Amino acid sequence: MTFSFKHIVATLSLAAAALAPAGAFAAPISIFNTGVNAAGLGLGGLALGGSDTHYSTGLITAPIVVSNAAYVANNATSQWIWGNTLGGNQTFTFTTTFDLTGLDAATAVLNGLWGADNQGLDILLNGVSTGDQLLGVVVANFNQLHAFTLDSGFIAGLNTLSFVIQNNGGPGAFRAEFVGTADEASSAVPEPGTLALVAVALLAAGALRRRKQA
């Protein structure tokens, strides 16, 4: 078989196209909002006083769903939770986990809303502070929810998200909800035919070079 330069270039181009990764598809990040049941349903799914097992506080028991007329009303998307019904001056760190297995952690983005009675001291992703805060003993921290975005600090596999919430007297509460995506991780393996294309192109290049040197 006689190989021309154009033939070799065309063969290599076909091989490169075949080896190039397919376009990544954004997939949703599976993470639970506060105050929801196993199906992700808040109001109508997890009752007032019900345990939210998706979050931990370091206490023996899971945090429970709470409500207060001063708060943004609980709904089907998310509900307010707290560590107990005692109130007073307390600080709880509410921690949940989510899994990015099969997803590209470098492309993960998590958009959220959160609120606190009284203060949100920090949000930590995998133990690292994000600098997000809701400071001050003000009603604005719980009569509306506040947006935040996390777009770095994610790791492959299991991730940990924590919210440090301080109550400065009276009832306490925390609420969060999320929407997140990450590209599917590339796991494509070159087909045997693609590898054969590369081999043919390299052999052709070698033959053409030897012919020119003869």
C-alpha cells in the first residue's frame, strides 16, 4: 500500500477525533435540603418535631423540624430544624454529606439558600471555611433565606457540608436548600478500531520517512 502525506494526516485526524472525549453532561448533585423525608419532601412529608436524619449536630439524637411565626414558612422544599427544643444560647454545627462518585468534582457547583436564628457563623465544605456568614442578631437572618454559591473545594467521592449556627437566646433554627450540578466523569476507553487507526497512521508515517531517506 502506498501512503501519501495527506493520507497519513487524514488517518491521524480520524484517530484524534475518535480518541477525543465525548461532550460531558451535567448531572444533578444529590443532596438533601433540611427538614425533608427520605423522598426529599418537607412539609407534608416530615412532620413538626420529626427527626431529620440527613443532618447531624454531634448530639445523640438527630435535629428536629421546628417552626415559628417569625420565620419564613416551612414548605414542601425545605423546613427549619434545630438540635432540640430547649432554646437559649447554643451553637450547633449541622453536617450533611453528599456523594460525587461518577461525577467530575472539579466541575461541581452548588447553589443554595440558608437562614439562621440567630446567626450563621460559617459554611464549611470538607472542613474548609467558605467565608459565608449571616451575622448579627437580626430578623433578616430568618424572615428570608439568603443565597450562597460553592464552586470549588469539592473532592471525588464523599463530600461533607457543615453549617455553624449560633442561637443567641430564645428558640433557635437553621434551614438550607440546594440545587447543584457536576459533569459526568469521563470513563471512555478507546475502541480497538481506534487504536488500530493510530497504529496504521504511525506505520505509514514511518514508511513514508524511510522512502524519503532511500
